[in-house]
Amino acid sequence: MFGIVMLLAAAAGWAGAPWWFPLLAGAALSIEGWWARLNITGRHRGLTWSNKITTYFITGVLSNICLAAASYGLGWLLRCYTFA
């Protein structure tokens, strides 16, 4: 799913989608990556949410947004060079 979201973000940049689209793509990447981890934490009583998990979650969300923004930016640059 990671590759699909990155390709969609690049295509959105090429198509001239609004600036907030990378935020949605980053959220989609974060949901996909953390869904299984959150399910495991909820099912097992011994696993609790800790400060370490919070740090990993926040840095993961920020890095996913940065990756989606980079992909969007590459699509936008491709559009600039294609239509120039």
C-alpha cells in the first residue's frame, strides 16, 4: 500500500491537487502502518501505551507526511517541466 499511496501523491502533484493533499496521503500511510500495532495493543492486557510508543507514533506520522510531501513535490516538478 505504501507504493500506491506514494504514486497517488505524485500523481496529485502532477495534476495540481491542493496543497493539503500530502497531509491526507501521510495520514493514509500512518493509518496503514499503525493499524496492526494498535490492534495488538488493544487485545493484549500486558501491552500498554507508553511514552516510547508515543514517540514512535509521532515521528512515524511526521516522517510519513514528509515522504508524501516529497512525492507530491516530485510530481509537481514533473508537471512544471512537462508543461514548460
